[in-house]
Amino acid sequence: MLKKLLPLILCLILCMSLCCCGYEYFELNLEGVYTREFEGTELNVYNWGEYISDGSEGCMDVNREFERLTGIKVNYTTFESNETMYSQLKNGGVSYDIIIPSDYMIARLKSENMLAKIDTASLSNYHYIDDSYKGLFFDETQEYTVPYNVGMVGIIYNSALIKEPEHSWKALWDKKYENMSLNFNNPRDGFMTAQKLLGYSVNSTNLDEWNEACELLKDGKDVLQSYVMDEIYGKLETGEAAIGPYYAGDYLVMYDVNEDLRFFYPEEGTNIFIDSVCIPKCVKNYEAAMLYINFLLEPDIALANAEYIGYASPHNAVINNPDYCYYQNEILYPNQEDMPYVEYYHDIPENVRMHYEDLWLDLKLY
Amino acid sequence: MNKKSFGSRVVAAPYIVWAAIFIIVPLLIMAYFAFTDANGVFSLENFTQIGRFKKAFGLSIFYAIIATIITLLLSYPMAYYMTKLKISSQRMIMMLIMLPMWMNFLIRTYSWITILANTGLINKFLDFLGIGRLQLINTPGAVILGMVYDFIPYMILPIYTAMSKIDNSLLEAASDLGSNSLSRIRRVIMPLSLPGVISGITMVFVPSVSTFYISQKLGGNKDMLIGDAIEYLFNTGPHYYNIASTLSLILMILILICTLIMNRFSDDEEAVVV
């Protein structure tokens, strides 16, 4: 009898140890008011991967804190690129209450009438957002977005494996780093590296410039080790690859793991982006979504997120908090004179977009 | 059994409904997209674009053929060896073969990265021995290895099943009539296990040729296989659904042709039906 029960008991023990590896809730100083009137409802949040403080390694689990506070169940799913998020949303059949896309994708969603308005006046913590991030090109009237994170793209390299390269995008084409360099695995960022090297705008509507950038990328394909997105973490941290472009905030997270990593902004200029919280038109639980946005704007929560994600924050209570682990960090918050030349991605005309999507396919099929 | 009773129809009904909704309807939708343009108008324009994908098609078919040959060469002797063991050992080995399949194939593929990487297990060991590193990951070999590893159970199991069904008295008869062990394998076991081999080849070739992800993770993500191309197109946006459906349709037709050719080799009743 015991022999038969033993596996069952072992299974139970395993399950319990998996479920109950205790998360301790934080003591939060909340400024907003959070009612429990939406208790039992669900909130579908669609965000970038690794883009919220998730309770790992003793940090705050923002979604669980929100669930405990309001009784609303958060269904949190992630995407790897703006384009994936867009096609999920466009296909229909999904329902999200909160999405966190980047600037140019917001412009596109807005122009296709896929976003619901956000009444910022009813968000008690909205005043924390720095004015310099309000009213930007993708939401001039500031009615659809609440800025979440700001980032710039630069090049990360492993100083233990290679000497400091010239501060240029050229490094990604350099034969010295054959089989050691990485590039983005999404068309917009991938093309950006070539466009900047060629001195073109990332928002060019001249198809010839895109073709030229594609030729340049094809030239570099043999030198590259691979095209990556978040896999770049492991590849740079372990020394699997020596150099690759990524977002400044991610560099800081990688640096915590491998202190040989270094970072620079290429002199030709780079891309800046703002990811903002939006509510899509397909929202089912608008009130709960508004509560969630206000919760994300709580100084305590914004700080936990900023420290976990490592991107620059548009939140004044975070930026000016001396206890913030990236307080006055020169990579995230460069001085005026160290600020690289930056360009936002804009939503570009459909024919250009389809052209570069096609070119990217050609690059991969080449 | 041509006469179907009412009862057997009722029993089969749930699956027939299931098949209609999740197999037939999607196929029709795919065919619809394949033969229309973005505005839903009938068009053969998608088929004119196929030339762009010839490298992807070529690589997919080439890798799949190599992977299938390797799995066959590994599986056939293994299956033969298994049938010679005690029943309990056979069960044990069967379970070991099935064991990796309890894990999601994406995770199994991902774990090969940590083995093959430049700083992975194998290269660390080679470093330790002072031999120096080998380029293992981001090579066609790594992609084929991934396919072999992921799909080998689909080859061993049908061959093993076919072989274990061979009546021992046939083998005894062959010996009595003067066959040595080699000619027994060649004249008795091989022909009788052929249906299993055919089924195994189909079940390894089909997923290999249409696979994605393996090449992205183990092949450096630089050259697309046809599965990767279809994935990219579907992920990029609705304006690519038509061409992606055309590619899927062509891939299906290719697979169907291969299956038909394979079935011709075995005129046995147990020929595979896909």
C-alpha cells in the first residue's frame, strides 16, 4: 500500500514546494485611492518581455501587489516586438485592457483608431510624469498615452574579449569581430543600425535609401553570429558573443551579471524611444485599467519597475530620488553635452513599411 | 467492414466534427488565402513570388532529407536490437525513448544551445582538455542535430512496432531453409519491417521539412527555412497572409507528393496515410 502511495506523496510535496516558495508582500506607501469594487474581475495586460518588476530575486511583484490591493486578477502576457503586438491586436479574437507599445506603434494604432482615450485628469499620480515627455509627436494632445519608460539604443561589448572599438555602428560590420557580433532581429531596429551608418534618417520615405541599407545589412550578414532579441542577454553575459546593439537599460541589467561589459552611444546617432501605457479600443475592463495605470504611477511602484527594468524613467519621483539605484546614471540620464544625436521612430507610410518588411525578408532569405 | 452500424457512426461523430472544424475548415481557409490577393479577389500573383523562397525551400528539403537519413540509420539497428531483448528491457528502453517527449520540444531545443554554444558544455570541456573550441552552434550541422534529436522517437517507434510483430516462426523457417543471420535480416526482417520504415520516414521528414524555431535557435537565425519564412510572414501582418498561405499550401503539396511516393514503396495494407 505504502509503495503505491509513495509516488503520490512525493508528487504532492513537489507541487507544494513549487507553489509556496513564499513571496512576501511589500509595505507600500500609496498615494492614490484603490477601491475593491472591481474585485473578481480580470485585467488583461500585454507588455514587453522583462518589462515589469516580477518578484524575481526578492524584488517587488507589481502584478501581485495590484491583485492583493484591488482583488482584480491580472492576466499578464508578453510580446517580443511592436509588430507582433500589433498583429495580435489587429487580428482580433484577443482582448487586452492594457498595452505598452512604443512611440511609432502608438502613432499607428492611433491613426487606425485602435486606442481608447485615457482621462489623465482622473489619474491622481499623473502629475509625476515629467513635462518633457508629454505632448510628443505620437500623442500631441496627450490623450491616449501615459509614458512608461524611455530608452536609447547603443552598442554593448565585452571588454575582456575585445578592445574598445571606435564608437561607431561600423563595429557591427567589422571583420575583426566575425562570428562574435550580433544584430537586432526586428526590421525597424535592424535597419536603423545601417541607416545611421549611411547617414540616413530612420524615417526616410525614400525607398532607395532603404534598399541601400538592406544591401549594407546583406554585406554584414556573413560577419554576424546571429540576429537576436532578448537572447542577447545570455549571449553577451556568458561571452558567447562579444558585441551587439541593444537598449541602454538592458545593458545595466547585463552589467550586473558580467562586469566586463561596456557600453557606448555610436557617434552617428541613434534611436530614442518612449514606451507608453495605452488602453486599446477592445478594452473590456476600462475602470480596472485606469486603476492599474494609476498604480504603475505610484512612486513606490514606479521605482521598483525602474530599478528592475533599468530603463530611464519619465517619472519625477523616481528621477529625483537619491535612493534610486540609477540616480543620475550617466548612461540613462546623460548630460546635455554627452547626449547623442537621437531620432525617434515615426509611423512611416504604409508603402514604405511594406517595402522594408519585404526587404527584411529578402535579407533573411538571401 | 463496409457496413457501418448506426452505433459506430455515433461513436465516430465527435471526432468527425472535430476534424471538420480543426482540419478541413482551416485547410479551406488556407486555400482561400492562397488563391486571393489582399483584397480577397482571386489571384495567382502569390504563386509568382515563390521564386524568392527557393533557397528556403531548398534548405528545408535538404536538411530534412539529411535528418531523415541520419534518424533512419540510427533507429533501424536500435529497433532491431530492442526486439532481441527481454520484454521488460524493451519496455524500459521504450520509456527512455519516450521520456524526452514528455518535455516541450521548444525547451528541448533550447537546451541544446547550452550544450553546443561557443561557451557551452562541449566547448568548455574541449577547452579544459586544451584542444580548443569547435564551432558547433550556428551551423547547418546544429540544425540537423536538433531535428534528429527532436524527431528520432517517431522513427524508432514505428520500426520497432513493425519488427516486433514479425512472427518468430518465419525466422525459424528461414534458418531451417538455410539462411544465415545476415540473409535472414535481408530477406525476412527488412521486407517485413518496411511499413514501419516508411511510416517512420514520413513521420520524421514531414515535421523536419516544415520546422521552424530549431533553425532560429541553433542555426544563428540568419538563413530562413520555409517554416521560419511562414512564421515571419504571419507575424508581420495581415497583408502577408496570402503569400504565407500560398507557401503553406505548396509545402503541404510537397509533403503530400513525398508521402505518395513513399507509399508506393510499400504495397502493404499498413501503408501510411497522412
